Amino acid sequence: MTLYNLGSINADLFYHLPHLPQPGETLAASDFTRGLGGKGANMSVAAARAAARVVHIGAVGSDGAWASEQLLEYGVDTRHIAKVDAATGHAIIMVDEAGENSIILHPGANHAISESALGTALSEASTGDTLLMQNETLLQPKAAKMAKDLGLRVTYAPAPFSEEAVKQLVGLIDMIVLNAVELAQLKSAGLGIESLGVNTLIVTQGAEGGEVYRWSNGFTVEGFSAPNVKAVDTTGAGDTFTGYLLAALDRGQPLMQAINLATKAAALMVTRHGTADVIPDLKDVQDAGF
């Protein structure tokens, strides 16, 4: 089967700092790097490295050919990445000595994906394929409706969190993958789990593992653990988890087995500095020893 990912593509600009800056504080960075990122690109690379067939639906500007080339090199089908009259999206990522981060996003070309490009890409999909979406692009409601009409399974990662975006997708998605902060934001917005119309909701909680909510005449809750590792950079860990999760499910693995693989991939990811460029491949995860 195939995973279609309506996802962002960013240039990730990393600044390594002694601590995350406070309001009004100026800090000197100890290091700077640029790499491929964006939640969409990260998830596409993760799923491809976990042996899934991945078609990325997105856009870059005239300055973004390198990003498309890297995605292709990493095993992602890039035929539906458009070149548009806007700057390629980028993220300023500040990482402290404990591996925690703060991120500033500029959407750029990610907000210039056309409906026609979306329709052309999904016209190739087959019943049983998967559509993945995040909130760093536009067109999620149209994509979800189109995917449901075509018999696709729809998975949604509601980040960066937007109450309006989530409300537009109620009843159109099968699975949500989010972290504990985003779950709290959902609840603060008055969006209880029961109101979302999903069959499965997965909450990641970093080093503590997470929880799975599954619908069967009401939600049942099951916890899962995460390997104990020393984190140096948590950027992209959630995206790695989601990409690996969907790749494993696409291969027919049971949900908890897929989650176990995804938590191992995310744990290995946080031991590395960077985003899409350093997402582990399947052999790395299988050989990790945890």
C-alpha cells in the first residue's frame, strides 16, 4: 500500500545554545547547522526509512530544489512536490544543552499548495492507502474529505495546534497522533476525545512512553513505555514516531507492535542532533539493542 503525506517541507536552521532564551535575553550560539525538516518532510523520511512507499504532496520555492532532491535521495516519491512563487518554508530551531527546543516557523511555500495539485496526487490513490496530514500546510479538510471518499485511512497529527483546524476535521479522520501538550490543548478547547469521531488516538509522552485510546463502545486506554536513553535533541522525535508507526501499520503489524517499533525509532532519534537528515533507518532501529 501507499502513504500519501500532505506535508510541510522546511529548511531547518539549528542554533545550539546553553539554555533557551528568556524574554529580552541575547545569547550566543555555540553552533549552527542547516538541514531538511518540516513536520511533513520528517514524517515522510521516517516512513520511507521504515520501508513504506511514501508519496509526498507539498511545495517548495525556487530556493528549495535541494529539499526535493534530498527527499528523493531518502526514498520518498517527490513527483507531487510543486515549485511555487514563494520562499521555501523554514524553521528557526533553538536547542539547549539538555536537548530541549523552541521553534519558530515561517510557512512560505507550505501555504501555497494548490487544490489541483492535491487532487492530482490523490487521484492515484487506492482503497486501503493512507493519507497523513499535519498543521503546517493548508487544505486539510479538503484532503480528508477527498481521501475518505476514495476509501483511504486518514491519520492526523494536530501540530502546531490549531483549534479551528481540528474542528474542521471532526468526523473525517481515523487516527490522531499527538503529544501530551497537544492533548491538553484539545481539552482546553472543549474538544473531548469522544467528540473527535476517531477510532484511535495515540498520546506520546516523551521518555515516559504514552497512551493509546481505542474505540469499542467507548474508549479503552492502554499505556506503553519508551526505552531509557540520554536525549541530546528532541527535535523530530514525534515525527519519527508517527512515520514509523504508519509504516508498520501499512505492513499489517498490530497496533501495539507498531507502537513498540515507533517508540524505539523515536528513542534512537533523540540521541542524534538534527531532523530529517538523521532519522534512523529500519536496520538501525532493529539493531539498537532496546
